[in-house]
Amino acid sequence: MSFRGRLFPGDKKNLVDLEIAEPADSGPLRLLYFRTSAEGDSAVEAACREAGSLLWICSDLECVQLVSRRIEMACCLIDVDISAAAGNSMISQARSAAMNIPMVALITGSSIAETTLAVKGGADMVLERPFSPESLQVLEELTRTYFDQAKRQMPEQEFSVRLAEQLGLTEKQRFVAELVMGGLSTKEIAREMDISPRTVDAHRGRVMRKAGAKNATDLVRMALEYQEFR
């Protein structure tokens, strides 16, 4: 098993020398292990060594961001005290730092409170200690599923972005348009975007005017026609 890097505060100057794996659709799991203590969970390293997985160890958020942007088809395992206020905040910050890969929180015991905090913070899944080879298999399956879904969504996302550019929509207007075409009501969109229903209606109105659509059905028809003839 090859440890591709151990990045701790003060080590970032050596990042340019860090060996980064090339993108691959198969092969061993690529795991970015973010821990705030120097020791961390030795079972994680042991399981990776046994399975031949590629492991990067980071102990601060800047390292997480730098490494996650340079590896693909990987998973981020976060090991912090979620019950503490700082740990709860760390989950959200780690999610922002590693936006392009799935994130899993390692928790102690089947704590509903910790699970809730982790998911609210942006974790795609939680794993209970002790970490084992079976835990690694779960991460591998999650990673495959995550990137398989991302590949299927890429054409739709590209279409959505191109249509928005043609119509001159802002990012929020594009998001509202996607939700409208997905059949969501004004109240549902407001909850999804965490804005008021009145703001949703304002964005929706601008989208309809720019698209020249009379209603949501008309907007969907126009989008399908654009996708067919683009």
C-alpha cells in the first residue's frame, strides 16, 4: 500500500512534490482521510494497507481543498468530534473544501444526534467505529455510485448551463428554472433554496419573460426542443 502523502499544517509547501494519482474509473479506492488529531484512527490506515488503497492524510482544511482538487474518483473520510461545536462546524467547512468528491463522517456508536449533525453538515454518509475492511468496501461502493450518478447527470447539467447562457439567466434563475421544470411548487422551491416564496416568484417571472414561456409546461417544451436541436 502506498501512502501518497501526509499533509499537516506547515507541510503545504511540499504539496507540489506530492504524488497525485491519475484519474481512473477502476482500481483501488482513493481515500482522503481528514483528521484533526495527529494519531487519528489507526484502523483506517490498516484497512487501506491491507486492501491496497491509495491514502492521503490531511489535518487541516486547506490541505483537504488542495488535495481533493488534484485527485479524482476519490472519497473524503472526515474524523472529528462531531458532538463538539467546533467539530460540527468542521463538517460544513470540509464539505465546502471537498465539493467534488463524496464525504463520509466517522462517528462513535450509533448516535442519532451525531448522524443528524453530520448529514446536516453535508456528509453523504456516516460510518460507525470500529473502522474495518468492510467499512472500506462501503466507501468503495459509495464512491462508485457517486461518480456513476455524476456521469449520468453531466449531459443534463451541460444542457442546463448552455440554455441558461443563451437566455441570459443568472445562477439563481437557472436553479429556479430547473426546479420549476422538475415540477416543484413555489413553496417547495423556496424551501429547497432557503428563500422566500415571493423571491421565488420574482425569479420565476424573470425566467418566463426571458424564455418567452407562458407557464411551466411551455418552459419544459422549449427546453426539450432546445435539447433536441442544439
